[in-house]
Amino acid sequence: MEKRHLHLKGPALSQIVAGAWRWNSVDVAKLIRTSLDAGITSFDHADIYGDYDNEKLFGDALKKVSINRQQIQLITKCGIKLLSSKQPSTWVKHYDTSKEHILTSVDTSLKNLGTDYLDLLLIHRPDPLMDAEEVSETFGLLKQNGKVLHFGVSNFTPTQFEMLQSYLPFPLVTNQVELSLSKLDCLFDGTLDVLQKHKTSPMAWSPLGGGKLMSSGSPLWPKKEKYNATETQLSLAWLMRHPANIFPVIGTTQAERIIESAKAVEIALERQDWFEMLKAATGRDVA
Ligand SMILES: NC(=O)c1ccc[n+]([C@@H]2O[C@H](COP(=O)([O-])OP(=O)(O)OC[C@H]3O[C@@H](n4cnc5c(N)ncnc54)[C@H](OP(=O)(O)O)[C@@H]3O)[C@@H](O)[C@H]2O)c1
């Protein structure tokens, strides 16, 4: 699978990224090996996944896989604090984008993932109490000491993205957003437009709508025979046909579905087929 840059000055990731949110109670080493064999070299995490356990599960599994650190890309997120027995000082779920929290979270992620650098760190959710100057200073420190190579955000509106970007001396290289045939808001609310303006690529989380899209008999799949493709492959190909250079972050816990998903990069949907799928998803023609 070809690697593409999220941004001219950003990291090169596999076009399809493997998400580790659901990777607990599974054979993580097997999923890593399967991903790599299928050409998926980029892995998406967050400090909080699996009630703060998944990064460590992944880091431990990675030790069993013989791969050079430079051959994979590790992405993680910080900024959400969950109510958890592992976080005794938290009494309400909240966001924290303070310098102290970001630095602590990065150090914990590095330790858990068993690495000395992250390819990409994302602010997980827009924090109403975010001090952009403080975040900028913190990102600068992390870049300077080599702990994080690139920075981005997740679930930011276009104006939130522009606001944080205006404080930074280097580009935000992505906005990771919920986007699929069952969640189309970002396509029409300016989110993708602003990213295209900045020549920054979106990452699409829940690209299969968390599995919702896969209900049998859906009108979404009129083109399965034409492309000799599955529902999963068509859903991912539909995202990748968009000129914003979308990187789907798949969430399956099944090795066969990783292999199936990776083949989506070979499908180039024709314009009218793309619109036919959009019509099936929205239930109406474009104006
Ligand atoms: N930035 C954020 O705020 C944010 C939020 C949520 C997620 N994420 C990232 O995005 C990644 C993907 O999210 P996601 O897991 O919701 O993505 P997804 O790929 O849309 O959904 C995966 C789910 O769909 C199921 N599924 C896949 N194919 C199916 C089929 N043919 N029939 C029935 N079920 C099927 C999977 O089950 P099986 O495991 O059985 O295949 C799994 O439960 C996460 O791992 C995480 O890295 C980011």
C-alpha cells in the first residue's frame, strides 16, 4: 500500500490506518502482523482507549513483532480525562489541554507504547478551556525534545482548527473527524474545506459508522459487482475518492477484515458511482 503525506511537512502514513480503540481482549500481535502484511503501517491510539489499557497492550504486543520502529507510524491522542479507577483524582469526565497534562500524557503514552517518539500527537477533543498559547508552547517543547514529530487535532470545528493553527509556528497536520456514509456532516459544514485550504489531510474515524453501515440489503451497494468489491471496500473507497486526501481509520478486531479493508485502496470509484452512493446514503438527489 502506498504511503501518503498528511501534509507536505507532515508524516507519511499508510492510506488506511489501523485504529486500536477496540483492540482489547484480542490477539494484538496478530492484528499488528496482519496489518503490516497488508501494508497498513500506521496505528491510531489514544491514552484513554480500553480504560487506559490499550496502549500498553499494543506496546507489549509490538515487542513480539519483529519490526523496525522507523517502519511504523504511531499516532496517539490526549486531552480527555475519564472517570476511571486508574485516575483517582478525577471526579468528573472532563478535558485537559494544560501543559502539565499534555506532557504527562505523552510520557505515559511513550512508556506504554514502548517507544521514544510519537509520529503524531492529536488533541482528542476541543477543550473550551484550552489556552492556545500554552498548547503552542507545549507542542514546541515536545518537538524540541524529539518526543513528538508532528501535531494535529481531532473533532475540531473549522474555526477551532484555524484558531489553534494561528498560534503555531508549524502546521497542524490533520483533523481526525467522524466521517462515513452514515455521518456526512464534515463533508458539508466546512471542515474538509478548511483542511484543503491548509493542504492538510483529514483522518476519518468510524469509516464504517462503527459497523452500522454493514446492515444487509442496504441500498448503498449497487456497485458491488461492477467493482468486484465488498461493502467494506466500497465504503472506504468512497472516502478515499474525495480530493481532501482522506485517511480512513478502520476499527475492526478481525484479521480477515483488515486484509479485506486494505484492498480498498485498489478501487477508483467513478464520479457517478460516488454520487449514487451519496444519494443512497442521504435518500435524495443532490440539488
Ligand atoms: N478521534 C476520535 O474521537 C475517535 C473516536 C472513535 C474512534 N476513533 C478511531 O477510529 C478507529 C475506528 O473506529 P471504529 O472502530 O468505530 O471504526 P469502524 O471501522 O467504522 O467500525 C468498526 C466496528 O465495525 C464492525 N464491523 C466492521 N465490519 C463489519 C461487518 N462487515 N459487519 C458487521 N460489523 C462490522 C467491527 O467489528 P469487528 O471487530 O467484529 O470487525 C467493529 O466493531 C478507532 O479504533 C479509533 O482509533 C477516533
